[in-house]
Amino acid sequence: MTLPKPTLLLALLSGVIASCASGPPTANPEQTQKITAIFVNPHPAGSYGHFKADPSYPKTYKIYKNEAVLKSGGSPRITIDLGLQRAMLYKGDELAMDYPVSTGKSAYPTPPGNYTVLEKLKSGKASNLYGTSYDAEGNVHNSNADSGDPVPEGGYFKGASMPYWMRLTWSGVGMHRGNVPRYPASHGCIRTYSAAVATVYSNVSIGTPVSIVK
């Protein structure tokens, strides 16, 4: 059947309108709004649970301190966690501090085990194995030198400074202040974060137990 021209025109216009109406739906702002999760720490502020629950733990440089425990008369002991790259100072059975350390890299791993502090030197201690070599003019030749590495003629080797030295083995492993990236980076020693090392040093003595765990 042939439609009259006005009817045919109306039908064509209806098709165009229907085609436009079938385009993409208008977005609902309530449906497209981005939802950002907000972390809510479930533990009381200032508690150790609150400290450990923070998403930045254990990589954080923050230090947990319980001043009351630090001032207590409890016997000190230290646990060094190689996996977390953190150390915990206890007084008696109570945690006094949780602080960052950097232990031995894969080529020079820090040996796990149970030790005691054998020697304490606040200053004047330097490594006789690792440090920096210099040329005859005093310029740095190798900033990561071993004592057996070649030294330029007229140059010299200077062992790395290790303040707040707390010896654990007579073969050279100990705790001391040093650079503490948030991964193992030392030649076997336990580098202790500068903001924590003085407190650690003052709270341990010869014979303090130190456990190094994986």
C-alpha cells in the first residue's frame, strides 16, 4: 500500500526521533561517582596495635616508643626481624621500641641466631673490612671498597665509621648507626636508624641478649 506523502513524511520523522532517542543513556552522577576507600585504624591511637596496623608498616621510618617501658627496670633484650627489616627492644616482657634497621644484603647476609652484646663503643669504631678508598690527592676512588681492593698509588683505604657500635660476634657483626634504606643493604651488620640508635645504645649493656630471626 502506498502512503500519502504527508503520512510518509511523518513516518520518516518518527524514525529519526526514535533513532536519536535510542542513543547512549544519560549518566547518573550517583552511579558514576568514584568511591575512595578510607582506611580507619581500629586500634587506639598511641598503641602498638595502632602503629602496626598503619598501611605504611613495616616500610615506614616511624619509630614506636613506649616511654613508660623504656624507663622501667626490666631486663633489656632485642629481636631483629630480617623479613620486616625492623628491630624490637624489650624491657622484661614488654615492648619498649620498634624501629627500622637495614641488615646484610644477599652477598653478605646477616646470620640468624641468638647472640649477646660483646662490646660497646659510642665513637671511634671503624670497619677494618669495608669503607672508602682515596687517591693520593684525597679524592674518593671507590666509595664501596673492601680492604683488599686495589688502592691508587699514594692513596689509602679508610674503614666506614660505625658509631654506637654494639658487637655481636668477634667476626665483625654488630649493631651500629648507619644508612638505613628500607631493604637489606649492609655487609652483614645491623645498621640502626639514627633517630633510634642512641636510645637503643643507652638501654643495652654487655651481655644483653639479641635474637636475629628470619
